[in-house]
Amino acid sequence: MPKIITLFIIFILTTVVNAQNTTENIAIKKTIETFFDGLHQGDSTLVSSTLHSTIKIQTTFSDKEENKKLVTNSREKLLIGIANKKSEHTYLEKILSWQIHIDGNLASVWIPYEFYLNDKFSHCGANSFQLFNDNGKWKIIYLVDMRRKNDCKSLKK
């Protein structure tokens, strides 16, 4: 009988933890989807709602061995760039997959993507988001993306 009770308690605890992780996964995914909705619409206010005030933003480029570089941008520069999106331009960041890892109030999300400008392929790569649960609301605290124009088929594996 004690083994059955122990197994039952383990089952209940596992179920509760999995339900919490599922709820957190949904909330994290919603934050990132809101970020991309704002990017696609050119809505810097919407994007801003997903960003922590101290976010760090970086981009790395990887098309040629000799041209690999890392560029750091500010929150303000990102938001100004989004706000200045020309209305005739359409952006589509096609997400290829999601990998979400959570530990307490920290989450890490890996998202391979393809980017299209005006329905024409522009580049591919991966986004790495780090999020912080700020009193029940997930905020992006670090974003680094990698951009390249070649070898994009490897992202779909």
C-alpha cells in the first residue's frame, strides 16, 4: 500500500509540474509571437511591450568566413527601426521550429527562421531569446539573431 501512495503522489506532482510548464510555454510563446506581430506590422509600441527595459540586442552575420561579425544594438535603435518601417514593405519571419527551456523565472528560446521582405526570400538564421518572468509577465531580456543567405536548407532538418 505505501508503494501505491508514493506512486500516486509522484504522479500528481509530475502532472502539476507539467501543467505549469505548459502554461509557461504558452505565455513565453505568446510574448515572442507578440514581438513578431509588432515587427511585421511596424508597431514599435507592440514590440516594446515585450521587451525588458534593460534588454541587450545583438546580431551576428555568417555568410563568408572573413565577414563574420557581431553587431550590438540598443532597445531604442530597434524600436526606431521598427517604427520607421515603410508601409509598402512587408516583413515575414517564418518560424521553422521552437525550443523552449524554462528554469524558474528564466527561459531560453531557440527559433530557426527564414525572413522574407516583400514576399522575397532575404535571409535565414536563428533567433536566441532569453526571457525573464517579471512578476508574472515574461519579458525579453536578451535577443541575438544570426543571419545568413546561404545554407538555409540545414535549418529545416
